[in-house]
Amino acid sequence: MDFNYSEMQQMLVDSASKLVADNYTLEDVRHQRAIPGGLNEKNWNQFADMGWLALLIPEDAGGLGCSFEDAVVLSTMLGRALAVEPYVSTVVIGGHLIGAMADADRRGELLGGIATGEVRVALAHGEPGERYGDGGPRKTTAKASGNGFALSGNKLLVLDAPSATHVVVSATMENGEIGLFLIAPDAAGIRSEAYPLVDGAAASDLMLDDVQGPADALIASGVAAEALLDEAADRATVALMAQAVGSMEACNQVCAAYIKERKQFGQPIGKFQALQHIMAEMFVSTHQARSILYYALANLEGTPEQRREAVSTAKVLVGESAQFVSRSGIQLHGGYGVTDEYIVSHHYRRLLSLEKQFGDIDHHARRVAVAMFGPAEG
């Protein structure tokens, strides 16, 4: 891999830096939790105006057709800003799933809507009774009904669903295969319970009772649907890890500035060797996280086995690094660090949330073990 930014990527970094400075102050981050549905429409519209939502959309659908590396560069900057807009749900996951639709006109219309910011997508996959839904049969069912399908079941912790215009629902079809269905979140038969997350983002639990969908609501089924879900989840995991790396880098900067300004016993606390050691370890952990992120990115287009092992390995190390950096940031600030008035507490909450999304450390450690040694007997 070439670790130097391309001209396009440097433009992304420069434009994102300016937007972050103007729109993601501490007060903006604190205000985020008061926004209904978790979507700051002003920021989202700016994402669209700057072409960020079009990065991964093909050119024939009105997008820019850029590489996934470009989206990772942008995601790192969004992580620095503590941005919780539904970029990953819509652009990374939604764009990937909708891009597999058979109806070219419908596909182009939806992808074009993503690029302009009019279409926002949420993936409803996790269900009661499971920690992380990696795949396999769903308790949610899809039965033939008229010329389409009827969906029934419960979905938990559907990230960004409160602001979504479309929801992709995974369900078990009558032939036992998995199907992916695109439905409207306000369709008849859907009951939604929305709630904020600890980092200011939002999610919903969805209860589906005989929700009717047309035949073209089916995006994919069977082995194709399972592969598509697996790919989308791994791509989303990489993008979220990039946000975690960005947040860790910002946390390092905040802490370095704080220990230079905060005085104790008549001198800056940054002169105390014990705190210098903590900062050095935070710095090393953050750079290790960025390095393993590049490893996952380099293997994203490999075989499914290579991709899963690389992504899960990275998720474990990035998760551990995020915990260390964010907790150390709190420690360096002392009691101030846990208060809402200090930005380091918001980085702690965001990194805590990111570690749990699409599988936590334990979940991905098990995936790595299975990839290396196979499933445990019994």
C-alpha cells in the first residue's frame, strides 16, 4: 500500500479539517444528544454538498466512484470530530447493499439519493437472543404475500434507524434461505422504539407485524445475501475503526495540550515523568491502531477468509487501543475528565460505543480463533 495521501485524499483531509473546526466544537458535540433522531441535518447537507456522500457511489448513479481508501481517510477525520451522522450506515452499508439490486433503474435512483443526502439507510439484522448477528437463520420471517412479501419479527439496536428513509431487513424466507428486503421505516405494521446512545447517536428497536413489501423489495437471497451481509459488515467495521483511530488521535492532542497548561506544585503537570510515560504509551497505542487499520484495509478485497481474519484481528487491537487511550485520557484529566464540559469525556463515550458496534473485542477474538484453528469441538 502507498501510505501517502493522494491529491484527492489530501483535499478530503483539508476540507474535513475546515468543516470540523466550524461545526464540531465542544458545544456542538454536547448539543448532539438533544437532536431528535440523532441527525444534524445541517451537517448532513454539508456532507452532501461537499461530495462526501457520493464517494463510494458509482459514477453512472451520480456518484464519484472513489475507492474505499478514500472513504477511510474521510472516516478518520469524522472520528476526530466525534461526528455521529449516519455516514457508515448509509454510504458504506447502504450503498454496498443497494448496489446489488437487480432492478437497474431502482438501484440508480436509490444510489443517486444517497449521493444527494435524500436517502438514508439503516440495516436491521440483530435480533433478541443473540449478542451479535453474524449470519445464519433469522427469527424474522418473510412469507409470500400477493405479488410480494410479508415480514414479521423483531429487530434490536438498529443503528441510525430513527433518521433513516429506508431500512434493509434480513429475514428467513419460506425455503429456509436468508433474504434482504428494502422497506420504508414508516410502512404499515412497523412499530419503532427509538432511543439515544451514549455517544449521541441514535438507534431503534423495530417490531414488524405482517409488513407488506413488493417483489422488488428483495435485494438478494440465499448465499448471495449472506455474502453481501458479510462484506457490508466488514466494510462497516473498517470504516468505524478508522473513526476510532481519528478519535484516538484527537484524544492524544487534547491530552497533550491539557498537561502543558494544567499546573500543579507550580509547574505544568506535563513535566511529571509518570504522565509523560502515559502520553508515550497513548501515542504508541494510537499508531499501532492506525497500522493494523491499514492491514485490514489491505485485505478487504482478499478472499472472504483473509478478509474476516484481517478485519477481526484489527478490531481486537483497535478496540484494546481505544480503551487504553480513552481511559488514560480520563486519568490524565482527573475528575474533570468525566464531566460533560471536557471534550475528552466525549471521546471516551464515542470510543466505548465504537468498540461495541459490529462485534466487540471478545466477539472478534473468537472469530480470529475460528479462522486460525477452526470451530471448537462440541
